[in-house]
Amino acid sequence: MKILDLFAGAGGFSAGFGPSSAHSHLAVDNDSFPLGTYALNNPHAKTLQRDIGKLHSLQIEKALGGAPDIIIASPPCEEFSLANPKSIELASERIYGTGTARLLLDTIRLIGDLAPDVFVIENVAALLRAGGREIAIREFESIGIYDIHFNLIRAHQHGNPSKRLRLFMSNMKLKLPRSYSPTVMDAIGNLPPLGLNALLSPSNEVPNHVYRPATERNQKLINKARWGFGAKQFRGPKGRSMPNWVRLHPNQSASSIIGLSRYIHPYEDRLLTVREHARLMSYPDDFVFIGPIKSQYNQVGESVPPLISKLIAKEVQTHLE
């Protein structure tokens, strides 16, 4: 099977699609930092740093050694996110505009040119709002695809430790098995304590689990934060105030892990590490993130949880058989 991963990021969506080999798996992204993480964790896969809006299908076939059997893709979703102040605009103004939302059209273009047996496109559920569903249907019909499934998947209902509602558009129906969602402490409770708490515990290094002290002012905000409440706020749609730096409840699933948000440990007065974010997104500890620290947080928060990827891959395999 030849697999093409568009907007591959760090590789969460690829994680479920089996061992990569130099001749069967191509990851494309325009950001060198997540692509570096991808290459580190998938040393046998091919990577291609390109602007997908300018990428031709012939370039993909040359790099992959033929047309892909499966295409997975996660085009940028920031312009559709409900946390974005501009998310109230019509979908047409974004998809046919000049921002990153129009990369959805390039994804559909490449699917039409490459004609894979299966494709799965991940994005936020809000893409379907304000005419987005109708636009997606129309654009797929323009490349001769008339059977589109809009699969809404809530990650925590399938065993992911954090909540995450995502849309997966595909040419097959996805019906993932339900399972128990671990709590925050189920997921991160056995990681070594950090900061002052580490003085009472033996050293046990885990990749990307690094304490980063806060400023005096921010530390006071962290100390005061209660379970489920944010130490900071940011402005969302219609001027609405939304919480950030939320102290996670130890006995509940985590709230949605997103790139620009940070979370406070349930018991320790500090922000979660990249590894703790990764644990809450079902990444194994041997999956190592590289690049600037802000990019590492974004790589985790902007990805498909590997657990969900594996469940989708099983559905795809069954469909192809």
C-alpha cells in the first residue's frame, strides 16, 4: 500500500497506518519543525517539505513511486475553529478567500488527480457550519466524487484521555468502537514529578518531560487556579472571554488539547510539559518531539491522536479487504 499524508505535521495521523517504508509512505508539510519530528519517528518514510497549495500530483507520484492507494490529510483548521474570533464568517468567505482555509480546495484537487482507493480528511467540526458542508459536497462532485461521509468523532468516546471532537470527511463510513476514556491522572500520573516536587522523587528522565519555570506573576496565577478553571483568558468569537491555562481535574478526561493552549497540572503548581500533553493525546513515550518548545506544543495539539488514527486505519483496512 502506498500512503500519502498531506499536512502531515508530527505524524499523529500516520501512526495507525502501519510501519512505513521508503517506498510506501510519503509525508508532506511546509513546516520544517514538525516534519523533523515526523522524520525522526518514521526514519524509513519519505518526507517532502512543500507548500501544498503549489504542489502538483506529478511531483507526488515521482516522490512516492506511483499514485497513492490511501490519502490522509489534515488541512489547516484555524479559520474554522470556534475559538477563532473570525469563525462567525460564512464558510465561502474563508474557503474561497486568501487564507489557509482554501487549502481544503487543494486537498480535494490532489485527491481528484491521484484517485486513491480511500481518502480521509480531518478538520474541525465547525467546517460544516455556515455553508461549509454544501461547499465540500459541491467541490467533491466537481472531481467526480458523489459519495462523501461526514464522520464526527469524539476522541474521548473511543479511549483517548482528552476530549476532541473532529470531522473526518471520507469516501467510506467510519464507525469506531467505543471504549473507556482514561482520566487525566490515569494518563500522566506515573510521570516523574517536576520542580520542587521532584526533590522528593528519584530522577527518571522521560523525553519531552521538562520543567519550565513561570514568571513570578504567572506563577501566582497558577497557584490560585482551581480544578476546571483557567488562570488566564483569551478573546473568542463575538468578544467572548474563553479560559486558558486551565487546571485539569485529576479524575476526569482532559479538555481538548490544542496547540495554543496550556494546561496546569492537577496537583503540582506548574504548566504541563510537552510529554504530558502528548500522553493526553495518546502518544507513546518513545515518540519524541523536536524543534522549539512552542512548536512542540503545537505539534501535539494540532495532530490526530494516534489512538484514533489506529482505529481509523483498521476501518480502512477492513474496507479495502
